[in-house]
Amino acid sequence: MNIFKLLAGLLFLSGILLFPGTGFAQITSDANVVVPTEYSSGAQDDIHVFCGLKGEQKAALTASAVNGESATFEWLKYNAQSGIFAFVSNDLSGTSTSSISNLEDGCYRVKVTSASGVNTYTSWVFNNYYEVTAAIPQSDCDYFTLQGEFETPTFTYTDLTTGLAKELNKEIQVKWKVGGVDFSIVTPTQVFNPPTKNTDYTFEVSDRFECVADAEVTYTSIVTKASFDYAIEYYGPDGKRSDIEKEEAPLTVNFTNTSENADVDQYEWFIFKDRQKIKDEIAAGTFKDSIMDILYNESPVYTFEAVGTYMVKLVSKKITQLSACTDTFYMPDYIKIDTSFIEAPNVFTPNGDGTNDNFAIKFFSMKSVKVTIFNRWGKVVHVWESNNVRGFIGTAESVPESIWNGKIGGRYASPGVYYYVVEGIGRDDRRQKESGFFHLFRDK
């Protein structure tokens, strides 16, 4: 077993003596990436690519002698026109390594002479750079264009076995980024639906040699995005509404503007007519405009006085020196205000227990109302009338006379059967009239 190890060691040592340049001496560098040449045949050389700025020569090579021996170094540079290597410099210091720097693009060869003999090594170097610019050459209300451009050298080396030129493929990639996230790999890039906020776009160029450069451009927004929320204002304490799950006229709506990047004095709110009214006008040939009202407040409060089905539209504007951009937002659904009606209970108990103590005739979406209550002999015991009813709950709270508390002349009325008549005009212009008997009970 030891004999075999000894023979293997002798063979390995003989290999070193026969081929002194194999694996022990080489050209190294601090290049970003080193790749092999693609000669048509034979051994390949290394290509050292250095990333830097335009005009900067970062390329540098270091040659090492076999086994760290003292050596002399002769550096040469390939001349593509003559096809020969011309002298660059000698290093006779007797050290084991030699370096040359500030190198131009090209092919360099070093002859290393040491006790082990003469070894020759060859490498290519290229100083790579990217000069990148980014711009927005076109911008309007619908889109803007991102234009990215770059300058970079083309690298060509010579196949030393044939003398033919070969181009080094950089595999260049370009991309646009927003906030560090990839946005597009196309340039120029058209961006539709521009953002409503000023946004930084980065144009980045990279290649397989890990060379990266970028440029940033800021899109200054000239567009707006219209939007709003709304809330219905109900009459009654703490905004309580009636127990009828319908919307009653008059209906007050608070609109809250949530538009983005608009001029505060450039809002237009369009209140459309009742949808049925528009259809009726079209059928009658009297239709002129679907707009009922236009408001210019930032966040208006609007009261719909009549029954109907209404749509609201907001137009926001952003005005700059070169453009006037607008955006439109429609309410996602109609505001529906239900038709008028009158409803009366058939019994009440004015006994002061806090329950059903008042005779309240509910009227819904009414414009005018007259309530008259008679006793069994036809005598009027209570009457109330209004030509500007503002909703049942609001009226009942602000005008106590709109309901009957069961008293006549300040004294409780006698239990028994009473008769009511309610008539008026609804906010849908319908004449309403209801009448009937009801019972007044009171515990003794």
C-alpha cells in the first residue's frame, strides 16, 4: 500500500516538472466577474470584467509564480491589428507576484520566469460602465411615458486561435421600479391611470457581470381621483330614525368628499332629477336636462324635498399650468325616498305610564297634514295642521300638538271610542286621506 502511495507521489511530482504552469500559477484580479473566452478550439483564457464609471480604468491584473518562487515578470498587450503581443513592462524585483493596473480594455499576457522555468498566462480585461438617464417626455390626464436610456461600451475580443473578432454578450436587462418593486421591463413604458400622488420611478440597467446602474425620475401628479361617502341625517334624538325601514322626504344627506389630489375650489356635485320624472319628461317631449341641482361645496349637505329615486355625481378637478384634469365618481346606488302614506293606531292608553300615552298618527313623506279628532258625538276634541311637514319624527318632537296626549282642556278625556280624520298632500304630490275609529283606554 505504501509503495502505491510513493508511486502516485512520484507521478504527481513529474507532472509538475513536465507542466509547471498547471494549477499553480495564474492571473487573478478583483474583477466583478470572470468568465472564459469562447475560442473555437484549444484552451480558453479568462475575461475579467470590472464595473465602474465612464472613463474610469479599474482593470488590474496580478500574476503569481509557481509555488511562490521568486520570479521576473514581463507584461505584454495584444495588438489586434498586427496580431502580436507588444511589450508593456518588466518586473525584475524578484518577488513571487506582479501586478499591473489602470489597464485599458484588451488582452494581456505575462511571462513568468522562475527556478521552475518560464510560464506564460493570458487574460482579457474590460472596463464596463453604464450611463443611465430617465425622463418623462409626455404626460397628460390619461397617461404618461417613462423613457429610459443608457450608454455602455461594446466589448469585442479576438479568438487567438483564428484571429477572428468575437463580441462579448453582456445579457443586458432593463427594468423600471417603484418603491423597490419591479414595475415594467419595457422602455419606453406608457403608464395609464396615473397615480394621484407624486411618485419616484427608478430605471435600472444590469448585466451578467453584476454591473448595475440606475437613474430616478419623479412623476409630479397632475391628475385627480373623485370619490365620496355619504350619510343620511335622520330626525329625532341621537339621530334615531323611525321604525319604518324606508327613507322619508324631506331627506337630508351629508356628503363627505374623499377625492384625491383635487383643487379644493374645483368640485362640482350634480344632483340628478328623480329617475321616473326624467322618464315622464322624455315620454311627454318636455325633457331638457336631467340635472336638478349643482353644488360647488367641498362636502355639501343636501336635502331632497320630494319623493323619488336620485343619483349623485361628483366631478373633481386638478388644474395646472399645462392641463386641466377631471375625474367623475357616481354614487354606487340610488337614493330612494319612498312614497307618502298615513297610518293610525286603533287604540291608545293615556294613563301616564310612559307606554302608548299619545295618539300618534304617522305620516310618511308628507308635505302638508291636517289632523282632526272627534268624540263619539262628533265634537272636535283635537286639531292640528301644518303646510310644511319636516318628517314625522322631527315634527312630533318639535311640535307637540301634532300628536294628541288624550287631554281636552288640560284634563284627561273620557275613555271610549273616538274618530279621526287625516288629510294632506304628500311630497310625491299625491293627495292622502285616512279616517277611522280608535279606542281610548285608561286603567282606574
